[in-house]
Amino acid sequence: MIPPIPDLQDYGLSAKHGFLPNQDPLERLSSSYYNPWEAIADNLPALSGAKRIRRAVDDLPLLDTLELRDEAEWRRAYVILGFLTHAYIWGGDEPSERLPPSISIPLLEISEHFEIPPVATYATVVLWNYHSTSDNKSLENLAGLRSITSFTGTRDEEWFYLVSVAIEARGAKSIPPMLKAIAAARENDSATVVDSLLQFTEHINDLSLLLARMYEECDPNVFYFRIRPFLAGSRNMEESGLPNGVLYEDGHGNKTYQKYSGGSNAQSSLIQTFDIILGVEHRPTGQRKDPDSDTLQGTAPPPQNSFIKEMRTYMPGPHRRFLEHLTTVANIRDYATSHREDKRLSSAYNNALDALTNFRSTHVQIVTRYIIHPSTAEKRRVAAAAAISGSRPSVRKLSKTTALVESETPRQGLARDGASKKGLRGTGGTKLIPFLKQARDETMEPALGTVTPMPKNVKTFKRPTPKPRTTADFAKSCNVNEFEDLAPSFVGLAGAWDWTDDVGGLCHS
């Protein structure tokens, strides 16, 4: 029996908002019982900046979940505790190997409710952490969005999250047409499949334009040195001081060390939806395609890449099950392949793949500018400090032109020296840029011959040249003098993680 086409409502999704909630996330929990949580969330940037976050959290009473009245309140509680968890772990001079019961006990219960790990995930910082201020409540309008909770209180951090919110909102419009295309392919309705692919391509082109707007309000150095460290996970963080991960207490006398990935764009169900619909396969990084393995037989192949499969466990349970259901019915690639003689169909399918490839190319550029370039510049600064001191340095504080050094192990941006020799790595345990480029290249592998130009009535992708931010713009979200003196130790030990498996970061998908 052929599986039915998934109904979005069965998985808590909607044609308008996709994987975002149908209503804006709550800005505060309604019961005053949770005021202690909300008070710390309100003051999180100040407490983290002053390295007083642990003292504040340690003073929290142990609150239960009985006062959470609906799903929106459960989501808000998950957001608060996710932010507090990462701020607590990375908000001191040394990472904390344990979470206090006031955080771990309710967080474990709430995480179990959502079938999601007890850390700050993509759902924490993006899906359930925005508010629309525009009259029409359009989530695609970046100017009309704001984040509810953040680690730093900067516009840069807010903008970084909100670009993803806008992408989720715009991308949601591509899901119903493609479900319609799957149904049409079953009926051999080529015209409907083509029309749906054209809509899909236009939507993906829009997403590339939205992603390229990251440069407008998020400075790469603010992101790299101030924001990204707090997004680190606890997995493979031995070099940064978490050899066992983080100790969680469940309230029943059980205390266990756990290792989790940090937040990642690969935890976006939307992006994996695109791959499933188009039949894109992703292999482990470095593994080439087997030319004899192309046997789809009408359904999408299961993901081969262990990172991509694992990132599904960081998605809310209903979202994950939607992807699993979608995998059983996806047939567009098989349909297009078996109708190669239909030039309009082949062209529409190829151009949809090309649009998704361009989106991933834009992402590679973002990662290069926001992670690779700051990391490389930091290594040069550390090397210069070593030459000045005549010894192997450990960066304590960087001035405008030099670095003060005082011990043996240098930190290089977000990586300690010994670990960083292994190369910049992403959250999946693969080298960052090779992983992203392979994922991009794999997107075009199913193409049927040469990609032909899109019909004139479909918007084509044109990557905009980002406008550099002025000093005045930058000063709106960060004290310029403070930033010029910024050192990796500014945000605590989280600023010294290594690019090994699953460390987190939201720039990896």
C-alpha cells in the first residue's frame, strides 16, 4: 500500500508558518511562579558579561513544570532553560562540568516533553525565540522581527537568529506546492509537477537573498568572538575543559554525564525537507558517490551522513516524524528521472536543484566570512604575540595591535592550539568547509543533463554584494573600544573550543 501524503496539521505544522509556531512564541511565562527564571533571562547579557550568571543560577529555587499551561508555555520554558544552560556552562573563567538541579531537573522534563536534547538547539534560539512587531505579522519582514532572549543583548546576535526565522517563514511556502507535486507525480500529472517545481525554485531563490542579508546587521567578529562561544555544545570538548561532558541531575537521585552537540542550522527541519523532496543524498564527508548506487525506486533514500541523521534527534519530535513520513513518499527525483524525454520537466527539476545549490553556496560564503576569516586573523595575531614574546603564548587579552601573553598554551579564536592543528571542524565531526562544499556539490548530483535557463516568468538568483557596515552602525550593538580590546577569554572558556565533532555553532548545515 502506498503511504498517504503527509498532512501538515498532523505534525503541528502549517502551510503559512511551516516549522515555526502558528502564533508568535510567548515573551514571558504567565505565572508569577516562574518570575525567577524570567528575571535571569531578562538580565542574561549583563550577568554573563559580568561573569555573575552562575551565582544567579545557583540561587534559583527548584521550580517544577506544573504551572506550564499549554504548549506555548512549555516552549518558552525550554527556551529560557536552554539559554541558562549554555550561559552557565560557558559563562565563567572555566567551563562548568555540572548543571545545578534548579536547571537540570526541569530542563530534562521539558526536553522529554518535546523529545529533544536538554541543550540550546535551533528550536531554542530560532524557532521559538522571536516576536513580530509589524502590523501584518509577516515573519518574512526582518525589520518587523525581534528576538526575545539572547546571550549578549547585541543587535548582531538578534539579527543572526532572525535571518533564520525569516528563512523558515519564507521557506514554509514551498512545502504545500511540493506535497502537491508528489501527489501529481503519482497521477503522472507532469504539468502540475513542473508548476510546483517552478514555485519551489522561486522560493529557494528568495531564501538565498534572505541569507545574504546576514551581512547587514551582524558583524563577523562580534559573532565569532562574542556570540558563537555561548552556542558551544558539550560533545568532544575535552580540549576546552569538559572531558566527561556535563553532569545532569534528574531529581530521582541519578546523576549522569552527558555530551550533546550545540545549536546548528542542520537542526532546521526545513533544509532537510528540501533535500528529501528533491531526492538529494548526502554521504559522509570525503566519501565519493558510488555510480551503481542510484536505485531510488520511487522513494527518497535514507540519509547516509551520520551527522545529518543525528541532527534529526535535535529536532522536536513531530518535526522529525514529518521528515520520516516525507521520506516514504518523496518521488520527484524518480519521476523526473523516468521522464527524461519531458524537457520542461527535466529543466524544472534541474533548476530547482540549482537554486538549492546556490543557497548552499551562499551559506559557504557566510561561513567563510563569519568563521574562517576571523579564525585565520586570530591565528596571525597570536603568532605575532608569540614572536614578540619569544615564547609559546596563551592569549590573555588582545590590544589593537599586540597581545599580552603569559603561559604555554595559546588559544586561537575558538580553538586551542593543540586541538586546532586538526583543522577547523564543524558540528558533525567533519572539516567545516569540505563538509559544506560536499553538501553543496551533492545537491546537483541528481541533475538530468545540463541545467538550462529558467523560464522568463521565474525570478532568477542574483547574489547581492553586501554593503559594509560603518563604524556608526557597528557602535549601535557593541562598544567599539571594548571590541578592539576583545580577547578570546572575554566570554570565558567557551571561547576556546576546538572544531571537533559536534561542538555546535549554527553555521553548519
